[in-house]
Amino acid sequence: MALVKFGGGIVQMSGSMAGNTYARNRYGNYVRSRTKPVNPNTALQQIVRASMALLTTRWAETLSAAQRTAWNLYGANVVMTNKLGEAINLTGFNHYIRSNMILKQYGGPAVDDGPTTFELPDADPTFAVAAEEAGQTLSFTYDANLAWASEDDAHMVFYQGTPQNAQRNFFDGPWRKCTIASGNSGGAPASPKVGAAVFVVTEGQRLWVYGRILRADGRLSEPFRADTFCVA
């Protein structure tokens, strides 16, 4: 579904409508034919769909009314940004799914109690990545002095995008989960975090990755990105 912002005529569109996809990059707005992705029903897709179904049922049947109210209060007080750059508020259900989908994909327990701190975790301004063809590894650098790193049951999760030609300047997916660093009150996890590349990487390719911080109380940051050129 496309988002349309009205002014003196349409001034901004983002999303898909009537067979076209509208978006914006550094050179301005553009439109392209909408392509319908294939549905190979891979093992990873099955995990995501099963997690979504489990969490939806858990929200409706397991969480107490007080827990759902706490998530709704969190959603009402936390301002997000939509594809048009406008401020919006997600529902408590949206935030519950948003945070717990990551935990389920990594095999962790769901956070059922709604957060009582009404702000998202900040991005890590030091976030960077290095890629190596020989070992097929990605090394994610982060600030181990941030609060999440010394907090039990908090995490920083890392995602890899499909490798691109060196001259490519834009990338917006697909992405796949790569690895995770978990906070520890007894000692922060050492940076960098090295993970196996989930897409084969080759010297000279350009790679985009992103990270997200998930605090123990269920607050999930917006994605923050880094890119690099793969070395031998």
C-alpha cells in the first residue's frame, strides 16, 4: 500500500499502488514497476511465519490485560517515523511483535511485560563492519560501553544484505540475520563480534549490514547501517 502526502497536489509517495512502486533516494523521488516476490517457502520463512503466529496467539491468549495495557501505553508514548518521514505511533501489539520476533528467531524467551521507559534505544554511532573472503566472515564493531552491553538479556543483533557490485551506491534488501552479541552484567561482550557470512562474499564486492539494539525490557532500536568493501 502506498503512502501519499497531500499538499498543493501530491508531494510525496512511498510504497506500492496500481502496479507501481514509489520511493525516494538521494536524487529524489522515483517510480518503478512493482515486482511480486517469489514465495519459495524456505526454512527461514517458515521460522518467521511460525514465530509470528505464536506471538499473535500469545498476545491474545497468554498476556494479561495489564500487560497488553502496558504495551499500548508504551506505543502511545513512543514516536516512530513512517516511510514519509512523518511522526507516528505504533500500537502496543505492533511493538510486542516487533521486539519479540527477533528473540524468537534466536531462540530466546518472549518479553511479555511492556516497557516502562518510553523511548527507543539510541543507535550506536561507532557501528562498522569488515568483510573477508578467505574466512567468509563479517566482523561487526560496536561500542561495548553502551548500556545494553552490560545488561543481562539485552542484545545487539546483526543482519547482512546480499553482496553488490562495487559501483552500487544504494541498497535496501534483502537482508538475513547474521549473528548476535548478548549483554552481560559480569562483563560486556568484546568488540568486534565475528560471524559467518550468510551470503557468500567475494573480494571487491560492496556489502551493507545493519544492527539493532534490543534492551532487556523489550525496547528495540531502529536499524542503523554500515557498509564496506570485501577484502581477500
